[in-house]
Amino acid sequence: MRVVITGATGFIGKYLCKVLTAAGYKVIALSRNPQKARSVLGETASGLAWDGRTVGEWGGLVDGAEAVINLAGENLTGGRWTESFKRRIIESRVNAGKAVAEAIRQAKQKPKMLIQASGVGYYGSRGEENLNEYSDAGAGFLAQVVEQWEESVQEVEREGVRTIYLRTGVVLGRGEGMIGKMLLPFKLFLGGAPGSGRQWLSWIHIADVAGIIRFLMAQEKLKGVFNLVAPQPVRMSEFAKAFGKILKRPWWTPIPSPALRVVFGEMADQTLLTSQRVVSKRLREAEYQFLFPDLKLALEDLLK
């Protein structure tokens, strides 16, 4: 059973490669740097070079694959959001999506499915509004990014290939992502919630990201959009409190919004200060059983 993964050396990709390999899949990891892929992934995947834009020799491996999983895209927090960096964010996603779609179009035997990365940024900042897969798109740069990202592979659906879009929330993993960025300030007794702390955070444990992907691969009738978020979103102040309690550090020092805007610019409003109260109605309907439905359980697993 062959699975082709783009963006395999990223935070989610590394974890997913290990999980799928352990489950018996042959994982083909596409990377701009195959040496880095071999170093990062070890024996969990076979690395192939890819420029992120064109269909190369890897295109033949899409033929008859169990799944193609497209996670490729510039790290949103990889730099200050200058106009040139924002273009890289969009182009890296759209170019990769179009190349994956073209490889699938060329395949003589279509892969069974395409799993396309996406994000809850689609919904924009919506305050107290309850959001699910049937909610409309929001406003802002990230909403535009996600719409273009999803559109880049939509021709795959017209080819008759089962396509799933993973609108993923903030992924919690050991020492990486949001947790990795929060550890040092909290350990230095400088931890706290950004801004007012009243904004909603839609989070998910990385084990559930991989678990949901495996679940969706097995459920052949499921397709379309799925929000990858835990059942219980929390306010940022609640997240900071839970984080601090587990580390036995104070959590009540807020980080003022103006200071965040000075340091991070537009990215602060679109990520740290945004409010997204997102749930997954479709995962609930499909009866996926979360490994970590509760924030306290998730943080205890990742911090202890």
C-alpha cells in the first residue's frame, strides 16, 4: 500500500510518516531536500526530490497509490509577513496543489484519494460565532490563502478521485508548533495569554491529526471538508492557565496586543489575536473517537 506525501519533513508530515509506516504503508516523501528528508525521516519513508512546482519523476508513483497527501506549503510563522513573504505563503501552496492535481490527471490508474491540507483560517476571525464545516468563508489574508489552496486541487474531484480537505486548527505536538514557541517564556516565568485572552482557540493533538487521516482513509464514502479540531475549543486565557499549571509556572501575565503587533505585524492579528470557535460537525457525524478530546489530557501527554 503506497502513500505519496508532500511536505513530509514538516511538523505534521514527520509524525504522519512514522504512523503510516508503522501501520504497514510504503511512504514516499517528496521534498525539496531529499538528504534532509532522509535525515529527518530515517527509515520511515523513501525520499524523492521535488521542486514544489512541477511534476517530476515522482509523478509515476501517484499511479495506483492508496492515497496522495498534500501538506506542502511555506511555514506561516517562518518570517514577518512582508508582501514578498505573503506571496511565498500563497504561491508555495497553490503551485504545489496544481502540480499534485496535474500528476493525478496524468495518472493512468488514479490514486484512491487525495487528502489536501487546509486550515481553519478559512473562517477568518469571528469572535463568539460557532463555526463548523458548513459556515461561510471569512475575511482576511489567511481566508484568502485557504480558498486559493483548496481551489488549486479541485480539478481532482472532476477526475472522479475522492478528495478530502483538512481544515486544521492549531496543532499541539511535543516541543513543536505552538507548544514549542510557548515553552521558553513559561519556563522563564514570562508566560501568559496574548491580548485580552478572550479569543477562542481551536486546537488538536497531533496524534488525532494522524488518527483522523487514517480514519478518513478507511472510510471510503467520506469526502469533502473536515475541520481537524478537538471537540472543545478554549479561550486563550484558559489555554495559558492549563499550560502554566502543568509546568507549575505563572500564567496570568497578559501579552499586550500593541506589543504583539510591533513584533509580528499583521501576523499577530491573523494568528495570535484571532478568535475562531470551530468544531467539526462532520467528524462527530462520522463518529470519530478522539484520543485527546480534552485540553488538560492533551497538554499532560505533551508536557509531562
